[in-house]
Amino acid sequence: GEVKIEASGITTDTVRQSYCAVKKEWKPEALFRILDDKSPERCMVFCNTKKMVDEITDALQERGFWGDKIHGDLKQELRMGVLEKFNKGILHILVCTDVAARGLDIQNVDLVVNYDVPDKEEYYVHRIGRSGRAGKPGESITIVTRPDRIRFRNVEIYIQKKIERMEIPSRAEVREKQITRFTESLLSSMETELLYDYEKMVEKLQAKGYSAKQIAAALLRQTLALEAADEERDGNDFRFDAPRRERGKERE
């Protein structure tokens, strides 16, 4: 027979749940921003169809994310290979369908992203239950478009809990976080690691007439590869219910 999960309280305490309201065409960009902003060590991205898993995985790989996919059409050894890489931390993002994720042994996922609102409410519970490291709370973010609203409301009714809303961060906010994280790791490496050989390289470059500032900036650019924030799109532009920006004649 069927196993009935008691809904109340199953998702409440250990997983921080939120959602963002996004226009359909902005879903991929919303996902990229979330991943850049959160920088998860291990993230599972759930889609409702194999086709969407394929599309999202391609998009993530094109953007330079360390991610791969598992779904029902992939050979068993391929799936096991991807899983092993994910568990070892070589891959940071695993894109999958509900069917593919069933019964998998995956520990220590710090973020679950529901790229699609699940078709069945209990799938939501299974998905977000994947997140949470030993003793640490997990986090789940659901991307909701206008057509998803009723299904998403049904999820809230099922888990007997209001899910809090978050805004997609703007590109400037994402950059700020990336810079902070990078600076912190740079400072900690300056304290511990042996830098002698690297200092010699810097001296050689300085002898060629480059200043330490120029050398450092070039290395930072190479390492960080920040996206230009010029065509700044605020996270609010993504929202399907956002007030439309008045841009003079542009709308006509």
C-alpha cells in the first residue's frame, strides 16, 4: 500500500525555506544569481522533466558552473559516476528529476533549488529533506512563475506552513559577495602558505616595469572573472508581479 507522510512539522525546523517570484523567461538567470550569491558547496537543483534537466545542465556548464545531471535515461554507470563526483565535492551542483533522486545516498547538501515547482506536494518534502549538513540547518529556494502559483500554494497547504519570500539579488550584490568571499580566502592563504616562490615571480614581473598593483589586479581579474555590472538588472526586474519601470518611450 501507499505510505502516507504526516505533513505537519516534517519540513519545519531544519530547513530554511524561501521562494522567489520570477517571470518565466528569467528563470535561468534567477538560478545563476542564486548560485553565485549562495556559492553552495553542494547543491541539488530539481526539475520536473528530463528535458529541463538537460537544458539547465547545459546552461550551467556554459556559464562555468561545476555541475552535472542524473536522470532516468542515463546509463547506471554514468549516473553512479556523476554521483561519486558530487559526493566527493568535485561537482558542486547536481541537476536531477524526482525519479532520479529517489533512493540516492547523498549527504551534506547545503542548498536545494526547486527550479520547477513539483507536480506532487510530497515531492517538495522529499526534495527539501535532502538539504542540511550534519547538525547544520539546510536551505531550500523555490523558483515560482505565474503559472506555478496554485501548485505552490498547494505545497504550502500540504506542509501547513507559509514559505517566506526572497528577492533575487542584483548583480551588484552578487559581485559584492563574491569579492568578500575571495578576499577572505586570499587573506587566510597569506597567513598560512609559503609564498616565497610566488614572491620571486612578482619581483621578475616588477623588473619588467609592472607595478605590484597592476600585477595583482591582472591576477584578480583572471581568478575572479567578475561579470560586468554595467547592464545592471536589479533582481526586482525579474518579478512577475513587480511594478513596471517607467522608461519613457521605450515601452511603446
